[in-house]
Amino acid sequence: MTMRILRAVLRTIRNSRRLATGLTILGLLVLLALFSPLIAKVIGGGQDPVELAAYDKWLVPGPGHLLGTDQFGRDVFAMVVKALAVSLQIGAIAGVISTVAGVIVAFVAGYKGGWIDNVLSTFTGILLVIPTFPLLIALSAYAKNVSLFQVGVMISIFSWPFAAKTIRSQVLSLRTRPYVDLARVSKARDLEIIVTELLPNLLPFIGVGFASSALGAIFGLVGLEIIGLGPGGVIDLGQIIFNAISTGALTLGAWPMFVVPIALLTLLFAALNMVNIGLEEVYNPRLRGVAGE
């Protein structure tokens, strides 16, 4: 079963250059985030480079500080690398939770059908039309000492319906295929049919759901940070942008505080969108000709 899923993933990647490119960029960003503690240790040379008053304030970019320092004397490059790790964490937390929830709802609704499908589809549709960001603002404003994980859970509550809607429509199509009917005749249990017959064929759709949820969570956290409602005790890309705006960093020559986080977010957005487009090309043949033009 594991080898079958692995072969399906590798075949999907080989069939799309955009998907391969997006995964490569995303992989490099993840590696940068994973090595952020080591990078910070090298920059600090024995001290924490993101500690308050670690260096002089508003140092310009140079050999000692590639991106300069901020208003508190913290090394901006070390901050950006650590902030990237935090942003990826929130994307992973919300992406996994929302994708798992969406997959469960989609398979139950699509495979069982009937009144179960009607109830779950109606509930999913209601959540899809609810404005998410104002609710996140309200929750963040009234919740005290919100942790990174709690923010991820809050964002995932509103982001799973997209994955559920996308996957459910495909389950409705696949459940009538001859090989599924053969599995039923062979007395296979519903869970066995879902895991062995349906799940491998829906990996691209699950990937699209995860990428979309992760991207929405990352930019949702950035939005909360820019208005000053992000989780305390952590530094993410949105908080660095907020500090740059509130202190007028651009006018002080500390342009990396504003430009570099935005550049990383843009790169992350492009990578995840290339993953989405690549997956669309693989499972939607009508897009292959359009993408190749």
C-alpha cells in the first residue's frame, strides 16, 4: 500500500514541471527554516542574535549583519530565518488539520451519499460563505495569550471546507467505478475500499487542499500580525513587516526589514501556487494544453 502511494506521488511529480519546480522551491525554504537554529548560532557567535539589545540599533546591512539590525538591536537576517520557520509551522499545522478534517468529511459524504451527504454538504457550504478573516480577528482579539498551535487550529476551523468540497465531488465520481463495485462484491469493508481503492487516486486533490489551506493559514497569520493581533512570544514574517511599518524602517534605511519578508512570502506564494497548478495539470487533462501554450 505504501509503495503504491509512493509510486503515485513520484508519477505525479514527473508529469508536471511546474509541480517539480514548486516542490523544489518549497523544499529549499523548508531546509532554510530547519537550519534556522544553526544559522542563528553562527550569526550570534555565542549569543542569541534575536535577543533584545544584542547589537547596536539600526545598523545598516554589511558583512557583520547581512540585513542590518532593527530598532531593538536584533539581527534582521536571523529574525527573518526564524520567522520563516514559524510561518511554515503555522502553515503545516493548519494545513494538516484542515486537510485531515476535509478528507474525512469528503469521504463520509461522498461515499455514503444520501442524507449524510446532504447534511455534511450543507454544513460545508455554510462555512464556505462565512467571512473568515473578521472571525479570526474577533477570536484573536478576545483570546488572551494565544499560542502558535492555537492560531493554527483557529485558522484550520475555517479552511477545511475547501478541501472537503473539492475531494467530495471526486469521491462521488470514483465510487461508481467498476473496480469499486468489484471490491464491494468481494465483501471488502468500506474503510478498506476507501483506503486501498479511492485514496491513491485522490492524492492530487488532497495535495491541492493541503497547499491551499497552508497558504491561507500563512497569509492569515501575516494579516493578524500586521494589525497587531498575532500570537505572543514568537516572531513570524508578518510581525517583522508590522515592526518595519510601525517604526518607519524604510525611511531609516532599514529596507531589508520590509522587503525581505515580503520577498519570502512572495516566493512561498509562488511555490505553493505552482504546486497547485502542477497538480491541476496532472489530474485535469484539459489544462495541459492551456499550460503548455
